[in-house]
Amino acid sequence: MNHSPTDQDPNPGGPAPDAAAPPEPPPARRDAAHTGLAEAERLLEPAWRRVTRGEPRWASTIAVLAVVAIQLTLPGRLAVHPQELMPSVELALLLALFVASPYRIERRSRAYRATGLTLTLVVGGANAYSAVRLVAGLIRGTEGAAAGTLLLTGGAIWLSNIVIFALLYWELDRGGPAARAQGEHDVPDFLFVQMQSPELAPPHWEPAFFDYFYLSFTNSTAFSPTDVMPVTRWAKALMLVQSAVSLLTVVLVVARAVNILD
């Protein structure tokens, strides 16, 4: 059958014409897709590296109140005089922190951070004074008339030391609790197990005060790191000091108590 020229292939022997390109998505859809991709990438990061809600205040507040209560029950000869001075200063600083950020620790300011560090240093200084007085009394033989009283006093100072170093670790690791909530530092000062093996932790895990308390407790009892590794030099130095203080206190108090019982 003959075909008219108009029925013939307009491009005989040539390549087939390209299919029509799909239309470009509108700008709003492209922006939404880009935002969704960025959000998905952000969620893939562990919680301790991204912006999250601030840590609740109650745990650190209870810890400070416990140390204040211990200071008020220590023998007067081991406390800074007047004995109510240091607890009063500590409670005033704690109240200032509570007023500034009562529920979650999210406030970022130099004054707020300076107040938190000052509170930790004041609590630590008061306990260090008590520990030095106790050790000096043990060496001179003026402390430890009764084994039970000595063990209770030494145990109270030792427990306060654990809480104080927990506060130090908590206040200094990656810039403090508020900075950690903002995800400002990618490199940790303390390497927790959940950071090394995120599959063993809940998706939203990040270190809180109790994790630092556990770190401080194990360092005081084992006199060395256990499952939390110090990464930076200041973290190693603090853990070294804590182990030395804890070892000295335990050895002297226990040795004196055993000597009394014998």
C-alpha cells in the first residue's frame, strides 16, 4: 500500500525523539523535601549530639540538699565556723539557680553558669576543709575516740565527696548541662558506653546527673575508671584527684577504726 508523504515517518532512520522531561516541582515542594531530608538526617544523630530539652533540675537539687544536710550534722570541730555559714551560702546560691531556671536547665548565660560553678566550688571547699581536719586529727591521734562515730563521720565526708565530684563532672562535661542540651560540643569529655554502642541505648538517651553520680561513685570505690572513660586531660586530672582523696580517706578512717576495735 502506498503512503502519502504526510503519512511517512517525519524522522526516517533517525533516533526516536526524547520523551518529554518531567515538570520541575514547585519551589514550595522542593523546600519541603529539603527540610524533611535535613530533619531525617538530624534525627539519625544520637540525642547527646543534637538539640534536646534541658535536663530536669530535681536530681542535682536533691544532691546539693543532701550535702548541706550532711554538713549540718558533722561535728563542729570539722566544720567551717560558724557552722551555719557555708550551708546558708550554698542554699542562697541554689535558690538563685532555681529562680532563674526552676524546672529544666536550659538557661544560657554567663551569670547563670558562674553561679552554678560557684555553688559547686563552695560545696567542695566546705567538704575539703572537713576532710583535711579529719585527716589531720587522725594523724595527730586527736580524732577517733569511738570507732562507730569515726566511721559515720568519715563515711559522711566520703559520701559528700562523691556528690561533689559528680556535680563537677556534670557541670564541666561538654560545657555543662545547658550547653549539652544545645548540642554545642561534639567531642565528649567523658565517654559513656551508650556513646560507643548507641544500639544498646534508647533513641533519646543522653547523659544526665545520675550518670555522673554513678561515674563518681565507681571512681571512689574502684579508685580508677570502670565503664566511663575520661577523654580530656582535665577529666583525667579530676578523676585522679578524686581517687587519691577517696583512697586516703578510706585507708586512714578504716585503719584507725580497726585499731580502736582491737
